[in-house]
Amino acid sequence: MSVLILSMDATIVNVALPAIQKDLHARMAGLQWILDAYTLVIASFLMLSGSISDRYGRRRVFSNRAESIHARIDLVQPGQDD
């Protein structure tokens, strides 16, 4: 499952690379660094979340993560009620 998520995220970043190149005025080498850094960070977080899920239980970790994501969305979009 984590390999699927990682490859899907890398594909999304690859699709966004032309826009990133235009906005940051980056060369191809810079874009490769962006993709490598993004993939490394996502893979690290997947390994960390897998380890935490093994320790505390998948349901508990997932529900905490879902609440955290919801709270972040509320911070980004204040005044939007559910």
C-alpha cells in the first residue's frame, strides 16, 4: 500500500513539474532535486506512520491523523463551517 501511495505522489509531482519550473525558474537539475527531496520526505513519513501504527494500532493512528488533517484544513480556511 505504501509503495502505491509513494508512486502516486511521485506521479502527481511529475505532472506538476512544468508549473514548478515556471514558478521557480528552475533548471532540469533543480527539478530532479525537488522530486528526489519530495519522494524522500514522503517515504520517511510513510515508514514513520507504519512504525507508529504497529506500536499503537492502525485505527487509533488513522483516526488521530484524520482529525489532525481536518484541523489543518480548518486553519487554512477559517470561517468555513462543516
